[in-house]
Amino acid sequence: MSKVFHIHQISDATGETLNAIVKAASAQFEGVEVQEHFYALVRSERQLARVMEHVREEPGLVFFTVVNPDLRRMLLQRCKEIGVPCQGVLEGPIATLKQFFGGAAETHRVGGQHELDQRYLDRIEALNFAIAHDDGQSQQMLDDAQVVLVGASRTSKTPTSVYLAIRGVRVANVPVVPGIALPAQLLVATRPLVVGLWASPDRLIQVRRNRLAVLGEVRDTSYVDLEAVRAEVAATRRLFEDHGWPAIDVSRRSVEETAAAVMNLLAERRDASP
């Protein structure tokens, strides 16, 4: 049985740069089985402590982009205690360039780009999947998704789906509409991670009014009525709780941050599976 090398990526932001660097570097090696563990939006000692428990369970190389000096020191100390190598990607390129300029040139493996090409094709496939399963379409194939985003109108389901698809995740999204039952296919789906998205009533009304203005609609309806939207948000959150679906408040999150939170949930689910 071949050895599996665990690579942990820890970021206090969305981790896009970190992930790209690790993937590009990994493409230079063949015949190596790598299991990646991705942790984004790590911004507190509690979050970092939870991440380090995962690292302790599956020790390997740790790459990070952490700006906060206290968290950085904590991360370095924990890695030292566990006995795993730890490298900040901001320092890594500088050290590598110093070595490069003073020594022999790096030998680039021919054909490494083919792995990147396959990842590109996987992303295109994921984008096509997201488009085909946007806003409740193709409900009969929901179980083929890796993630299903569920939420009321204007809770960033579509842009988050597209962003995740760019990361190679097959995502469907299903709207929650007052008075309309959720599709049966969603309730019986077992393979995808179902994640609820919600926003505060004030934020939801603001986004909806902007959308109506773009469409040239000026009439007030229950779609932007404060009491109606409050009831809609409360009902949506109860729905998520009743089904045991993890929920994300997108009121003040960017699409990138919401997608990173979903990736964290996906990673936790994968790590928890036998």
C-alpha cells in the first residue's frame, strides 16, 4: 500500500492563493499520493485549536497564510509540539528564490501541466452542473450534487454556486418560496451536503429592493414587506433546524467568504466519514 502524504492548508481568508500555490507545487511531483485538508477563515484561537486537532490526527505538512501575529505564533508552536513541518507561503517563495539564485536551477517535470488540465476540465464540468441545477432546475438529479444550497430569494445561492464550481465542486441550489413545498428529491437525497443560506430581514429587503429597482419595479409587495420578510426568515431558519442542515448567515459575508465556509463544512464532513 502506497504512503499517503497529508497536506494541511490553513488560511485566515478564503485561501484561494494558498490553495493555488500548493496545487501548482504539488503538480511537480508524480507517483505521490496526497490528501489535502483545507481550512479557511481561521481567525480565532478556538478555530485554530480545532484545526490543530485535525492536524494531530492526520499529521503532515502544514502550509498557511495567517496574518494575525498571535495566531501565527500559536500555529507555529502547536506544529512544533506535534512535530510536523510548518511553512508560511509568504516566506516560502522568498526562501526558494534565494536558494534558486544562489544554486542550481530547478528541474521542471515535463507533463505536470496535464494534471492541471484535468482539474480545469473538472471545473468546467462543475460549472455546467451548477448552471443546469440553478434555482431548483433538474431536481431529479439532486443526489448527483456534492453540495445543495437552500435559501430564500436573494441569499446569494447562485453566485456562491458558481464560485464553488470554479473550485471544482458540483453544486445545485434550491429556492425556499413561502407557501411552496420543497422538492421531494431534496428531502430524500443522501449524498450531497445540504447547506442553508439566510440573511437578516433588513439586509434581505435592501438586496431585494435593489433587485426590483434594476427590473424597474416600484410597487411594494410582500417580497419587501418587513413583517412578511421577518416571518419568511424565521420560517426558513426553522426549516434548516428541523432538517439538521448547517446554516450560514450571509448578511455581511462576501460570496468568497460564504463559499469558503461551505468548503469548511464539506471538509469536516469528509473528515468525519469512515
